[in-house]
Amino acid sequence: MSTNTSIDGLPPLRDVIERHGLQAKKALGQNFLLDLNLTSKVARAAGDLSGVTVVEVGPGPGGLTRALLMNGAKRVVAIERDERCLAALAEVSAHYPGRLEIIPGDALKTDFTELAEGPIKIVANLPYNIGTELLVRWLTVADWPPFYESLTLMFQREVAERIVADPASSAYGRLGVLAGWRTQARIAFDVPPQAFTPPPKVTSSVVHLEPRKQPLPADVKILGRVTEAAFGQRRKMLRQSLKSLGGEKLLEAVGIDPTRRAETLSIEEFVSLAIAV
């Protein structure tokens, strides 16, 4: 039997889910975090929130939203496409007057640069089915330094390992190059499956990314094309996988052995290829 209030004075999340009929939908990639101590740990991983607007994607019943507000976020903008969750989020908004804005809609169709004036941090337990795509978009924005101060995001552990991977590791790929090129990324901590409702089959990880002020200069679109081609055929030698971009000629121009494979190249070497294309 649950008590009527939780550590923030609002009803426990299990009660909220039951009352609003918010069973997680697989089609929306939903797995809800119900432990407010754990969502507070995610909020704290983002650092000081007092002077910033926090943008959250996929708040669901509001577990992380509540933790962000409880941990001092000046303002939270929450983007939620599941209309079933809006009433529960409105209750959180009423509890924290003027500090929570709920935007109904699809994060993939949202212009994040328009959401706030002043500093932004993005903190989210991302829906599994759009997490990687959103991250790539945030890493490849045209203007750099970007519109956000940091990203604190929950992924499946396997995706998290790809984000922080070093060259020559089996997890190293396009995500590792893009994240390593423009940010300093680290895994903050892991979250076991049983922390979620419903529990996913895999462990999750919270990744914290801080933009580098001056990443190596390269055209972001061309670098994207180079990494896509190189890792799209990662078992092949670079002279073959990069054939459409100049192949052997391109590789020789920047002094890279054409028989090497994509996962052996450093981020600096990928940037030099992008400059030479």
C-alpha cells in the first residue's frame, strides 16, 4: 500500500500511472523510471540547474520532470507526444507554478533552438526508438558552440558504450567519432532493468556530454558522409568503403594507408579526410 505523498509532496508515481491509465507503450519506446531517488541522481548528473532552462524529451508520467524541479531547475520545458501523459504532467505543473512548460508533440519535429532564451541543458530518459537520432542531430547542429550547455541522456548501455568509445574498440563507430569530435562524453552511471516499468531486457546508462569550445574545424555534413561510408562497410578496407568519396586517392592525399579499416582511424584522421573530400 502506498502513502498519499512522495518525497516532493506529490503522489507516488505508481499511483499516478494507475490513476491516469499510463501503462508504458512499446510503440513509443517507453520505459518509466519510478524511483524519485534515482531520477534525482539523473538530475544531479546534469550539474547546477538553478540558472538554466532544462529541456526534457519524453517525460511520460513525470518522474524525471519532478526530480529536475525538485533539484532546483529554474524552468523545465517537457516535450511529450503521448497525450495520455498530459494530465499527469499538468498536476506537476500546478505543484511548481510557472516553472514547467509542457509542449505536446514530436521531439523529432521540434526546433530546440526556439525553446528558451538563455542557457539550456537537455536532460532526458530518451524513448529508445528515437534516442540515437536525436543525439546525432544535437551533435551535428550547424552552429558551434551549440544552443545547449550540456546533454545528460539515458540510453541502452550498448548505445552509451558506442558514444564514449575510443578508436580500435569494438564499439567505436560513427557515434563515437561525432561525440568525441565535438564533445567530451562520459558514462555517469548505469541503471539496472528492474528500476524501470516495464523493465527493459538490458541495462541502461546515463551519458553526460559537454560541448568542446573549439573542436577541430571540419564541415559537419562532409564528416557525416565520411563516417557513414567508412563504418557502413566496416569490415572492408578504407580504399573500398570510401570509394564513392575518392577512395585510394583521397586516402593517399592525407597520408592514410588505404588498407586500414574504419575502426582504426582516430577522430583527427576522420577530420583530415573530411577536409580533403
